[in-house]
Amino acid sequence: MVALRSGSVDPRRTEIVYRDLGLSFIPHPVTKNVAVLKNEDAVKRAIRNLILTNKGEQVFDELYGGNITALLFENITPVTVIDIKENIKIAVKAEEPRATVLDVEVLATPDLNAIKINIVFRINDSPNASQLTFTVERVR
Amino acid sequence: MATNSTLSVSELDFDTIKSSLQTYLQGQTEFSDYNFESSTLSILLNVLSYNTYHNSFYLNMVSNEMFLDSAQLRTSVVSRAKMLNYTPRSSVGATAAIDAVVTPGDSPTSITVGANTQFSASINGISYSWVTSESTSLTSQPNGTFIGTLNIVEGTPLQHRFTVNTTSPVRYILPNENTDTTSFTIRIQESAANSVTSTYTLVSDLSTVDSTSTVYYIQENEDNLYEVYFGDGVFGKKPINGNIVIIDYRVVSGTAVNGANTFATPASLGGYSNFTTTTSSVAQGGALQETIESVKFNAPFKFQSQDRLVTMQDYKNIILTENGDLSSINVWGGEENDPPIYGKVFVAAKPTSGSLLSNQKKEAIRSSLKSRNTLSIDVEMVDATYLYINPTITVRYNPELTSLSAAALNDKVQTALISFEADRLGTFGNKFYLYELTERLKDTDSSFISVDADILLEKRFIPLTTEISTYQINYYQKVFEPHAGHLGSLTSTTFTVDDTSGLNLDHDGYGILRTYTVDSGSKNYRDNNFGTIDYDTGLITLTNKLISAYDGDSLSIKIKPNGKNIFGQRNQIILISGASIETINDSTDTSTSTVGLVATSGVSTTITSDNSTASSGSTSSYSI
């Protein structure tokens, strides 16, 4: 699939280049099929999968992952925030060839034991930036 | 769906499994992101690949365990070996012999030391239990004492009883890994009310077993324990309901007790407390349970020989299989002897600890072989004899190619020499090639320009200092004698004959040995016909001599061999001894480091019993 690796997508275009599954496997309310993610949504889902994977979690590829959930158990300090940002940038650069990270914002809310992450990225060859925002928190 | 309709299923590696799945699925149009590591599709493929990998590994392991060559688990190896009619050897208790002298206070007609009389020996602070293996009657002496040799074996005697129940069958499993199966005594009692017992024996030849044969079988079970089972009413008598199986056996410590020579005695022997004991044979023969590697090696050989002793290899396989404490063995037909002795097979064995087998052990091996070898062929156990190579090594090195000192270079050569001896010599049938030695020594450092070596061959023996004896010292090597009358191929250490001390041996160049003393720096010949030397065979004969004393631990005779390659013959084991190494700086042509005696194992080999093998039935004639 060399064509796909070098493929590009413009969100304004209707051409579908990337197709993936949602990890939640929620069926489509009408067709009852598993939801299909396309283009920008597919890339966003992939980045989220990547960031939330801890190093050592992926079999036979112990360096894969953003290691964010592992860092949740650290004291939230400015240094930890920088670590999280760097981990995200490095992971996306290494593992997600479709996207280029433009900026990462990490908002720590220690009282809630949570971190809000906002990743601004650009899908390759697309003129527009995309944004992925999600919150991770400790559950124990 | 997929246009790549072929899915490769032969791969066992995770990455290639995943790659195959990717290639296969990329042909369909519904999804496309297989190539991106972070995609959900890729995560699903990881799970699928890992599961496939897991199954592949499991199946591969299962198939490995099905074959003797590739099996890793002991239970699998034992099971595969069972198909070849091979039962792995259990741990074996060491044996020793003790001479006992009992002085009774009264006048008994006989004294018997019962079986399982307890002794003990302490090794490295650990006390080990020893027992007499059988009941021994001591012999009455004119002075009122009773003497005898007690054979003792290491181990703790135990007894297990099982009641036969045909409706809910019992497995007769002995719950100790270190069980010595050779110690089994198995009886079956008729019932709890009827104490009549029958003794059962280990089946050795299935062709002699019928429905009434009182035999038992042994197997190692899945828990690495030994299980006894009996006949099915066709191949051996079948125990019936209510019978009581009584198994007496010992749990042993294997090799840990080999070499024990001091034994603490019980309070009384045969009921008498006034006694003395001396160790006549130190402990040997203790062995651990056969290893997986050994089972893999021996089982096919046992199957080949079918438990029959016909060829030389049959003897080697069976003796090594049944005796885990032997490090090397050689077998040859008597027709190869000089002179030939027809109708005999000679067996020479070297124990793992020590250099010579005890008479007790030799007899045990001999009787074990006798029941299986060809009729009319006698088995004779002979001791190993040692032939020592004395190399004089000269190493020339280029000082510009090394930063090491001459002494350090000399050390490297010493280490290499010791390593060479350990690797290539020390067992029966070894072949020593001088070129191989010098090449190996030269390879130890890149600064070595050349390594030269001259060798002498040495035999050592301990003469009987109180008895006129004949000694045949056989090197089995041609002696350097380029022309008749050549001198200087034989030397010896000093000894005493007929009150003349300081005697040395040499030869006249025509096959006659002479003795001489060194008086005022020159040889003073004392006996011009002390013995003979055969230059072709390397046989030295000293006939009817009383050598009343000798210098050092033994009498040593050295010859210069004709060739540079020395092949160990029959019961001969080659070692290196008395090696000297000189390192020479090639730039200055000066000797920079010399070592006179390298600590090879031949230096300290025990040869105490080398002269204990009588030849031709004569008690005063010894082959060395």
C-alpha cells in the first residue's frame, strides 16, 4: 500500500483515502454495521490510540506508545507536563506518518487527577490544521 | 473481498505473520489503514498475529516433544526412550569396603553383621548415612578374633507398602527423586492375614517371562519419580486383590559422597562392641539420576545393541549407560593383546573421581556383563595405565608485536598446554599429535614466531621393595634408535638394588639395559644385563629383580620415541607431565623466561595401584 503511505487528504475534498474502524465498535444506529472512520477521523483515532498506549504494552515493539497513562501516576509538575508534551511529539513523529504535530497543549488539573490534552496537527499535504482534544484521568 | 487470495501460513515469526495478514487484507476495499501502526485495524492485527504466534509456538513445542532428538521436557524424553525399551538410570549410591576385626569377649561359633548396619561419613560438614548392603558372616581366626570385609553403600534404607486393589488400582510410586532403583528388594505378601511372601526380580529378558514369573518392571513417571509395576498375567505374574507389595530401597546422595574414606562405625558389630575397622576401598560409584542429554544419547544405542554384548560398541554403550561414575572406557578383544589371549574381552575403565576402579566395582561390572555377553567369552577388567608425555617447549616471540612481558607470555603457553591436555588427552584412545600441540600453542599469541617441542615418554611404577619381581613396562611406542648401538634413548630416576643405591638405568644400543652409578662425574656400570628393551614395541622387561628402594614417589623410566605422534593403546591413558617452557626473545636471541614444571594433571596423577595388575596369572610379574 505504498500509495496510501504517501497519500494525502484534504478535509474539504470528498475523496476517501483513509478508512479505519472505531475502537469502541459501536454499531451504526441504522445499518447496525460497525462504524467506519474516514480520513481526518481515522487519523485522529490513530493518534489517540498511539498516545494512550504505554511503552512495553505493544507486543514485540516495546518502544511503541505515548506513555501518557504511565505518567499519570507521577506527581504533576511542570517537568511532568513537559515530559508529556515531548512524549506525544516523539510518538507521533515516529509512529504516525500521516500527521505532523504543530502544537501540544497540556492542561494539568491536579485536584481532579486529570490532564487535558489538546494536539494540533496537520494531516500531510493538507493545508488545514486539525485538532484532537481529550482528557485522561486516573481511575485508581 | 481480498484480491490477494493467498494467505501465507508457514511463518512462525510475529512480524512475518502480521505482514502476511496485512498483505492478504489490503486487497479489500472496506478498510485501508492496515499499514499504520496506530490504526485500530493494526491493533486488531496485532492481537490476531500474537494469537497466531502463540498457537504456532505451542504447536511447534508440542511437535518437538514428540521426538527424542528435539524433546526438551524430561517426561517427554523418558517417554520416547521407553519406546526404545530404555529406562533412564536412577541415582546410584556409592559403595565402599571396610575390613572389620571383632574381638569377642566370649567364644561364639560365628559372628554375623546384619544387613543395613548403619555407618556414617561426613563430607564438607554434612553427615551421610551408609549401610551394609547384605548380611556378612565374619571368619573365625585362630587367635579368637573374627574378620571380614563389609561392603557398605551410601543411602537411607526405606520401606514402602502398598495394598493391591484391583477395583481401584494403586500405582506403586516411590515418593523420592533420589531413589536408587538398583537397591530395590520387592516382595509381595499374600494378604494382611497371610504373611507368606514371594520375592520379585527386575525383568531382564522378556523372552524368559511367562504368566507365573515373579518379575517387576520399573518406569520413571511424569513427576520424575520411579514407579514399579507388575505383570498382566501373561508377561509376569499379576498381583491379586489384597496382596501387599513391600518395596525396600534406599534414597541416596549420588556423587556427593564419592571419595569418602573415613567412616564412623556403629556401637557394635554383630553384637560385639570390641572391634576395629579400616577402610579397604574408598567410596566410589555414586551417580546422579541420568540427565536428559544422556538419555537422548544412550537410548538409541541401547536399542541398537538390544541388551546383547557382541560388538565392542555394545560393551561401551551398556557399561557407560549403567555406570554414571565412569569418565572413559575402552574395550578390546584379547586377540589384540601381545601375545594374543583368545576368548577374552578386556575392559578398561576410568572413574570420574580417582584414577583406578576398586575391585568391588570391577567385579560388579564384570558380573553385570557376564549375563549378557556371548557364551565362552570371558570379561576381564583391567586398570588404566598412564603414559606421560614430557614436552620441552621452546617459544620464540617478536617483542615488537606484544606489550606482554616474557613471563606473561610464558603463562599463556602454560595455560594453553593445560587446556590442551584437558581437551585432547586424559581418556582412552586419545591420539597425541605434536604438530597439533605446537600449532595450538603458537595460536595463543600473535607475537609468537615459532613453537618447537621435543618429547620424551615416561612410565612410573612403584616397585615391590620386599619381593623379587618381574616388571614389564610397555610404552607401545617405537623407541628412537636410528642405528644399532645408538645411545641415550632411555633414562630413569635413581633406585637401589642389592644394597647398591644411586643406580640409574640406560641401554647399550643393542636392546640390553644396564645400571650405573655416577662416580666422580662419570658412569660406573654395575650390571650390564639388568633387563631388555625392545626398540620396535617399546617393551622394557626387568626379570626377577628386587628393587629395594627408589627416590621420590615412584620409579620413573623415560624413553625417547621414534615418532612425533603418540597413540594411546588399549588401557593406556596419555597425560602431560614434567613440561618445561622456554620463551626466547627473537630480536636479541636470548632466553627471557623459563618454567621447569607446568602444573598439568599428569604431574599429580595417582599411580599407586599401577603395578597391581598381575600378568599371565603370576603373582610376582607385573605389567605396567
